[in-house]
Amino acid sequence: MAIQKAYAVPHPPLAIPQVGRGQEAGIQKTLDSFDLIAKEIAAFTPETILFVTPHNTVYSDYFHISPGDSATGDMSRFNVRDVLFKTQYDTELVDEIVRLADANGISAGTHG
């Protein structure tokens, strides 16, 4: 297991047309970057994509990994009810990350 590629990208809600309602034109360079990265990832065909987000549960002494085997979400926070997502977690990878963290003295896991 090794990280093959990494990207750091902003993720403004305006990027979603139903949220931006035309304002997404003001972030066209960001949208173009999203397209470029999406093409690179599609060409790379990774088995798993790992997302690290500042929107997850945060602890000062514990690296929190989202629990369960899937997640769902929507954009209702932005008054958009018809944009939904669902993703499956790679639970084998989660177990391996927790094992490696523990072996290296890093407090991490799905509890919290």
C-alpha cells in the first residue's frame, strides 16, 4: 500500500451549478482545475481514493477516520435538495491505516 498521487483542492459549494446558480462562472479557473484533476484520476484508475477534509470530526490527540462502511450527504445546507451523494468506504484500508498508526504510536481510528 502506497500513496500514488495527491491533490489539494479548494471545494467551494459554488462549484455545484445548483448551488452556484450562475455564480460558478466566477471560479472558472477552479472548475477547470477540477476537470483536469478528474481526467488525471480517471486515467490513473486508482483502486481507492482517500479524502482528507477539514470538515470531519477533529480531536487534538486523535486522528479520526469516518466510521462505518458508507456515507451519504446532500447540499440541503445550501437550500439544494436534489444534489445527493453516496460513497462506499474501503474498510480494509481503514483497518490497515489504524493498524499502521497504532504500530507507529499514532492515535487514530473510527471511534469518537
